Amino acid sequence: MPQSRVKPLIAGNWKMNGVRSNMRELKRIAEACKKAPKPRGDVLICPPFQVLWPYKEAVKGSPVRLGGQDCHTSVSGAHTGDVSAEMLADIGATAIIVGHSERRTDHGETNVLVRAKAEAVHAAGLIAIICLGETEKERDAGQTIRVISKQLKESVPNGSTAKNTVIAYEPVWAIGTGRTPTSDDIKKAHKALRTRLEKRFGPDGAKFRLLYGGSVKPGNAEEILALDNVNGALVGGASLKSSDFVPIIRAAK
Ligand code: 13P
């Protein structure tokens, strides 16, 4: 399948940033996406879940969709402080990020748990955005492809399809640091992921969206988004301000 047939996804991960007053920025993003030229790709914002309900109003009538940043593996039950994929679906999320490196680090999430979370996202009828990426130590040891291949194999459920699953390659050392891999290194990582997806899922593997994440900014978005097998971006810091995020949305051709 030619790359051009895979519709890009530009997703913003707001992390632990977002109260009702930030709705102003979201409204600006939504307004910009209504205007010509319409975004070529899908646009998603994943704010903290407590604002999903009020934020729904802000994106109404725009192509911007909302998502979650994590979920529990169960639908409901005695899990104090957790939120389920069903609950996020109930208030309008269309996708949920799972296995972000900050959750793998802060909460000790393993590939097995991430896979179970992705299965819960699928069961709720939503898109799982499964994150993976190597640490700086692993990169320096030349282990990048080995590490991300193992994460892909173990974190991605068998029931995954190009429709219900997006893979986000986020080198841990590039997140929030202003540093990015070279274009060549991004291409190599994405090519490795593509090859393994095709091997496992057949022709459908060619259609999975592979996002790059880690210090994507207006200044580097065009170059990164034009690389082979890069079908969008997962953006942290630069998704919080419309003046940064809108140019990144527009950079997806
Ligand atoms: P930054 O864009 O702030 O580097 O964060 C990337 C990220 O972690 C998105 O999930």
C-alpha cells in the first residue's frame, strides 16, 4: 500500500496539563481546523480525563476528536482512582493512549499490562495508541531496534487492526528534551516496526499508522512528517498552545 493512502494522525498528549480555563486554547485549535485548508490528517487531543466532558463542547462542529491518556484493564469495579476505557468512551473519547513511557516509568507498566490495556480499549470500541521507545542507554548500546521490536511484539494484542490500533514510536530520551533522532534513525525505527507489523498482520500491517513522538515542534514537523513510514505525530509540549500545534497539524501533507 503506498504511504499516501495512510491518512495521517496528529495527536496532542496534554499529559497532566488541562483545567477548564485551557479550553480557550482548545477552541483556537478547533476553530483553526474548521478553516481552509482543512487538515489533511485526523486531529486528536488527549487532555486529562476530568476535562473531557467540558472540552467536548469546545470541539463540537470541528474535526478535532478527544481521547484519553490511560485506562484500567477492567470495565468497572473496585479500583480506586482508576478510569476505564468504557468510561472514557461514555464521555466522548475516540482513542486512548496506552503504554506511554511516563506510565511505564512512573507506574512500572510492563508490556503485558500495556497489552491488556490495549485489549480493554478495543473492547470499548476505541482506538488504542500504543507507545514504545528506547531509553538513551539502550540507544547508546545500539539496542533501539531490538528494544522496540520486543515492545511491539509484547504490547500489541493479536486482535489489533489498522483501524483500532496506532503505534507511536517515542524515544524516551527525546521526550520533552528538545532533542530528536536524526531523520535516518527515525526512518530506520519506523521501517523496522512496519516490517514486523506486516509480518504479523499481513497486508493490514501496511496500513497501521506509525506516529513519531518526542520534541516535535513547528520547526521540525514538516521534515519528520515527510519521512517514509511516518504517518503522523504524537505531540506533548507543543500541543498545549494553538500557535505551536496548528502549524504542526498543517505540516501533515
Ligand atoms: P514532547 O513533545 O513534549 O517531547 O512529548 C512527547 C510525548 O511524550 C507525547 O506523548
